[in-house]
Amino acid sequence: MAQSALFPTYSRYPINLVKGHGSWLWDDQGNRYLDFMSGLAVTNLGHAPEKVKQKVKEQLDELWHVSNLFQIPQQEQAARMLTEVSCADAVFFCNSGAEANEAAIKLARRYQQKIKGVDRYEVITFEQSFHGRTLATLTATGQQKVKDGFLPLPAGFKTVPLYDMDALQAAIGPHTAAIMIEMIQAEGGVYPVEPEFVQELSKLCQEQGLLLIIDEVQTGMGRTGSWFAHQQYGIEPDIFTAAKGIASGLPAGAMLAKEYLREAFSPGSHASTFGGNPVAAASVIATLETMKEENTPQKAAEAGAYLVERLKAVLDGQPFVKDIRGMGLLIGIECAEPVAELVAAGQKNKLLFVTAGPNVIRLLPNLHVSHEEIDQAVDTLAAIITTHTSKEEAKL
């Protein structure tokens, strides 16, 4: 076999997927898989949702791309719809979660320096967080493995242990501009952050004149049972970000912020060539319309509760399983040892799921997943775990 023309940046599975519909995927051999990955929390409405497909097709017949130097009505409508389901007043569109987080960091710095007139530029983040793979966002990420080989890292970032308020207070200085946090450390092991800490953090930011940035790239767009995860915490961030599920699989991201931050992003201060172009914006609009019509966040909350209930019922007493946690349909199953073999076994049994660190199985079904599909996934996963533990016991 000829060497790939691609950089080997991904450890790819030996499966070539060619078709998707709802909760199901098909490979080039005709095998059907139950998808509990959703393209890593992207296809929140399932594969090829009808309304989104139709809206994108209509837009493709009219106009694909124009520069953001022109008015783009679809982009305006998409932004308005996002503000209607959140505390945000202004939206900047880009193409990915990392770009959205970059925009959030830039907005925080520019607001402090240009609007408030203070020399504040540092952003404090937390250990085990994940914010992206650009130089700024990997520096913000609280995991050393993503930084390997990319020195020197940009200045202006500090990372402290989660829940260590003393360390956080000590990290705050005259140059601190913002604190950035996820409501669930998804890549870091699916750890929901305690509400009391988030509320204390919000109060601290208000007292210190700092901006609170919430990274909702994976947790937003209904994934956790509300439009955005922070809505379950009783706080309103100054800035938050979204991507992944925002456009049902088309490349899109968004940085959302409060009204008082609008003037910090004046003309020429930030830009994106492709961000919010007519096709991407049409997909965002149709995704949001479908979510409103179908009450998708509530469906995710109900399906998530059912999934956790079934997992606990089936895996109760299984010593291999240490914990089941998460919110909505972002669920982590912490295991006693690395789970890479279980991911491979899942693929052989036509169930797709992913990890969140070496010992955690991460389940990310689409937000319209049925109880029958959940039952099938749980039964398959339980059988895989039982088989795995039996093999390990036989080795002893």
C-alpha cells in the first residue's frame, strides 16, 4: 500500500465510513454501526438531519461565499437566533472551536487594554482543561501532552489546579484579564465542575474586574441538557464559545459576548475569511430551528438521564467500572484500567464510542437518540466489558 499523502497527525481507526443517517453509520463493506461518538459531539441532530440538509441545498443553489466586507443576512439571522437562546448580545462567527476560543482570548485582552485602558492580558485556566490546538489555545490548555515540541509557548497564560481557590487567588495579578473554564472537562476525563465553585469563580471575576470566559465548544448546543451548560449553573459569563454541534457537521464556530464588550471588537480588530459564510450560516440557522422545534435540549436531558439509569443498572457491581458521570448526553465511564481495547471491541461489535483520557469511556450519542438505541448500546457495552474482564481474570 502506498504511503499516505497526509500528515500522520491522527491515529485513525481501520474503518472507512461512507454513509450516515440518524444514529447510524455504514462503512464501505456494508457494515452498520450504532454511533455513540457523533463525530466528537458534532452531529447533535444525528447524521444528515433533513431540515439542515434541505436548507444547505437551497443555499448552495443561490450563493456559496462572499467576503465579510459585505452584508450577509444569513449570518445576521444565525447570530440573532443564538442571542435569543442565551445571555449573549453579540456574536463573532469563525470555523472551529479553537478559533472561537482564540477570539474569546483576543476580545478579553482588547477590552481590558483598549476600552478599560489597563495593561491586562493574562488568562488563567485550569489543569486538565482543553481549549484547542492553536499556539494560544494549547498554551491555555491544562494538559502538558498537547504542548510537547511546541516551545516557546506564547506568554500571558497561567494554569492552576481546579478547585484550588488559594492558588487561583495567588495567580491573579495586575496583568490578569480573564479566567477561562469549561463546565465539564470533557477531554480531561468528563468531570463536571461543581456549581459552588463556578458561582464563587463568577463572583471573584466581578469583584476583581476580570472577564469570565466559558468554553462551551463541546458542552454547548444542547449537549448537556440545556442550550449551554453554564445555564444550569446560575451564572452568566462575559464571553462564551461554541462550535462542534452548532452547524450539524459543517465547519463553524462562534464566540458570543455581552453588550459591553461589543465596542472592543471594532472594524479591523478581528476577522475570518470563511467565518459565517452563507452556506455555514444556513446550516447554523437550520440546526437552531430544528432544535427549537424539537425541543432538543430537553430531549438531551431526558435521554441522558435514561442512559445513566441504564448504565448504572447494568454495570452495578462491576469492579471494572469505577464511576459513571456527566451531564445530559456527555457521559464518562471511568474504568479500572486503560480502555483502548474496549474501543476496538466496540468497533468489532458495531458500536462506536471514544475515550476521554486513558481510563475513561466517553459516550456522545446524538441528542435525538431513541431509548431503543440507548438500550442496544448499553447492552453491547456491558457485554464488551464482561468479555474483557473475563479475559483479564483468565490471565491471572
